[in-house]
Amino acid sequence: MSGIDNLPPLRDVIATHGLNARKSLGQNFLLDLNLTAKIARQAGDLTRADVLEIGPGPGGLTRGLLASGARKVLAIEKDSRCIPALEEIAAAYPGRLQVIEGDALEVDPLAHLTPPIRVVANLPYNVGTELLVRWLNPPDWPPFWQSLTLMFQREVADRIVAQPGSKAYGRLAVLAQWRAEARIVMSLPPGAFTPPPKVSSAVVHLTALPEPRYPADPGVLSRVVAAAFNQRRKMLRAALKGLAPDIEDRLNAAGIAPTDRAEQVPLERFCALARELAG
């Protein structure tokens, strides 16, 4: 038996169901249930929340979430091999785990969840960033989620929390910090996973702000930031010249030197430039 519930250890579950991790699905399994329970705790009090989990695999984090008292967990899993193992967990926690076999990029989870909703996931490496950008750019704000507690490659985690002037600072930092509080809450070495990835990992906790830090049109801000960082070595007057014929005047009006490069510009100035261009 495991240390957090009466279900078998994850190594036994993987052996029973033949769940060798598949690189094509971006799978790296966490087998230490004490570690998955610790990740679950980083999401805060789950007893009054529904939890969305993407890519549960054999269910290590799923078990951590349920053992931590999550009101309900909705687990979306693309790999059909994992479904029987997840159904065994559902049977051990009656009425608290719903498993959907499908692609997280295509499934609408909101029909199955009741607010407040938190997202907690050891995201498959190949879709993690895309899912994060979607969650940060919903049609309306505040979003459906209260918080996101997500495992990423360390490099991606560093990009989410990066500050101006650093090499990691870019589009992801601006989008995340515009609408959320973001911080790294755990670091994990490659050896924590099976199979071990080539890089370290980290857990990032993002808490949704009631409204963005600074006013800006989301579409305009996204275009400005994408254009600025797609040519991050260029001065902004060159990198952004396609956005407006008088871009130097717009940059000056927003308090940005036209000779600055994207990584020097703080979030507040990017938002000011977005307002200038929208106006």
C-alpha cells in the first residue's frame, strides 16, 4: 500500500497496466506519492474547489489531489492505456474523480466543473505552453480558474516569472504577469521522474488577478509583445515598424525609447504602448 491512500504503489500500477511512458505524448511520470501530495498542497485548500488535471497518466498527482481533499477532480487523459488505472482510483474515491479520455486542447472542461475551479497538472511537455497561453487569454476576464499550479520544464518556468532585463524575459512573462501573480513554488530534478527527462522541472503557481494590472486591449497587447520579442535583438522602432507608420512617436508617447529593445521594457510600458496603438 502507498503512504497516502490504500491503493497500490505507482510502480505496481505501471507494471500491471503496461504504462511505459511515451515520448510522443510528452510523458514523464512522477512515482513518489509524497512528492505528488506536496505538489497538490501548493495549490492551497482544495476542499471547496473542483480541480482540473491535464495528463494524469497513472494517477500519481490525481491521488495527491484527492488525498488533499479536493471536492472533485476532472482528469483529462489522451492515452487510453491510462484509463483503467484512473478508473481504479475513481472507484476508491466514489463520486470525486471524473475521467475523460481525450485531447486537452479539444475538450471543454467547463461542462463538468463547478466554480471555484483550480487547475493542477504535471503538464505534458509538448502542450504545456500552449495550454498556459490559452488559460491566460480567455475571451473574458476574470477566467474560469482561480489558480493554476503547473509543472513545466525549468526553462519555461523561468520564462513565466522573468523580470525585464533578463534573457528569460519575453512574451510569456508579459502575458502571465499582466493578469496573474506568478511564482515558482517547487523545483524538481530529472531523477524525480520516470523516465528522467534531460532537464530539471519546476512547479509554477499562478493566481488570477480580479482585473489586469494595467489597462490594455488583450489583442493589441498580444500583437505588440509578439512583434517586439520575435525580433528581440532589434531596436523597437525597427521591430515594431509594421504596427504603425509613426511608431517612434507612439513609443515616445508610451514612455519607451525607440532605441530600446524588447527585454528592457517593463509590463506597464507595453500596456501603455498597446493603449497608444489602440487609440
